[in-house]
Amino acid sequence: MTAEELSKIIVKGMEEKKASDIVLMDLREITDSVSDFFVICSGQSDTQIEAISTSIEEEVYKKNKERPWRSEGKNSRQWVLVDYVDVVAHIFLKEKRAFYGLEELWGDAKITQIK
């Protein structure tokens, strides 16, 4: 499965749980980037953050029988990172997303607004 295909599955997992402000960041043209794609979204509550991250993992496993290489932030549920190496999903509470500003940090990336 390509990184682009995996990104689409991650977006589907986010949409299943009504994530907002979904953005796909293509990092492939950036030297020394940590991944090919970031998929970023926001949730309204810590419960929704958890549901979105679980949905992503379920959708990817259903389509590709793949588990994340790493997952972080599930205890605090304010910024959950689900890392599939080539594609990294970031699920934020709205205020945490604004604080960390990943879209600005990786401003050279090609950014596609999904929803």
C-alpha cells in the first residue's frame, strides 16, 4: 500500500468519527522530513479524540492488516499521534492544535484541506 492510499484510509477513519478541519500535508518534497504525509484533524473533546484515533487504527487494520508503528498521547487525549512511518496522523483538541501550529512549522509542505 502506498503512502497516498494509506493517507486516504486515515482520512476515512477521521471522517467516521466526525473529525473537523482535516488537512493532508504532503512532505515528500521537503528535505529531511520525518514522513511522507501528515494527516491532521481536530476533535471537540478528549472522548472524541480517543474515538478518532481508535477509528483510524481500525480502518487501517481492516484494509491493510497493519498496526501503527507507534502511538502516543492516548493517556492525555489532547494530541494523539498515530504513526505508520510513511504517514503520521495527528489528532488534536482545537486549542492544542492552534498552540502547536504544525501547519505553520511545516509551511513548505503541499497542504490540501479535506474538510
